[in-house]
Amino acid sequence: MTALRLLTLDISDNDEGVVTIEALASTAAAQHAAALDEAQRLLAWAWHAFPHAHGPHDDGGEWDHDLQVADEGGGWHAVTLTFTGTPEFAAALVRAFGDPSDQG
């Protein structure tokens, strides 16, 4: 398991079998690059572990993603990496990066 230092995970699912995983960080400017690096590690893992399964659920994809980076003002930056995926994708991500209920 590869622990995340800055990003926290929030996992939810819906009635259609789609799991949403949000990896979130709000950091001072000095830690912004490290938060982006963690988001990149998550993406690299997803591309490696599920290389031919990227795409929207409605199109048969096992996982999809959206990365948002924002300047929050006052020297703070937000990184939000949102995955949507199958329960299998979510379980593999939790095995690789940890259960969000263990964070804190």
C-alpha cells in the first residue's frame, strides 16, 4: 500500500453500480507541488492497473477521471481528483492507497 500524505479520499456509490472517489487537498503554496505529485501517482496507478478500461461508465469504461486545480487565494491551492469507476476499480484503489476510514 502506498500511503497518501496530502490527499484525502472520500468514497461514495450510487444505485447504478458507479463508485465515486474524490481525492482532495487544500494546501499552502509550498505543498502544492507535492499534492499534484500525489494526484499524478493516483492517475499513474489507474492507467497501469486498468490500462484499457478508461472511459465513461455509460460507454462501458471501468473508470474515468477529472482533475481540477484551483487557486483559493491567500496562498492556498486546491487539488481535486475525481474518479468514477466500478466497484472493482474502487476496491483495487483502496488496496493500493488505503481505506479512507483509516485516514485521520
